[in-house]
Amino acid sequence: MASETEQTLVAELRQGRAAAFDRVYEQFRARLFSFLVRLTKQQELAEDLLQETWIRLAHSAPTLREDTRLGPWLFTVARNLFLSPSKN
């Protein structure tokens, strides 16, 4: 993702624009789900963690830093959710 486009998306997410969330979702959903399936080796758990990752983005969007890189942010959240003891 080009940094200018990413900065625009982050700015729009910070403003609460649903269309920005939809664009991020479409861009990262498949890769993030694939990552979680490989990590968990369980499709149902991967689906749960994916949903929670999107919830975290929606909740955190207003406080994202302007220079947030969305891919690393999402994959870090997903990995941390997997590593969290409360996932079981």
C-alpha cells in the first residue's frame, strides 16, 4: 500500500469513516485470515481471532497514530490475540 494512500486511510479511520474501514477490511481480510489459520491450525479459532482483530481496529481507530502502518498493526494485533491466554 502506498504510504500516501495509507496515510489517507488512517486519517479517515481516525475520523470514523465507515468506508475507510471497509477498504481496509477488503484489503487485509484474506491475508489476515490465512495468517491466523496457519498460526492456530484451527479455522474456527482463526475466525474468532479475525473478528476480534477487526473489533480492535474499530475501537482503536480514533486513536491511531497518523503514521500507523495498517498491515503491521493488524498482524501484530492478530498475533497478540493468539498469544493471549484468554483465547482459550
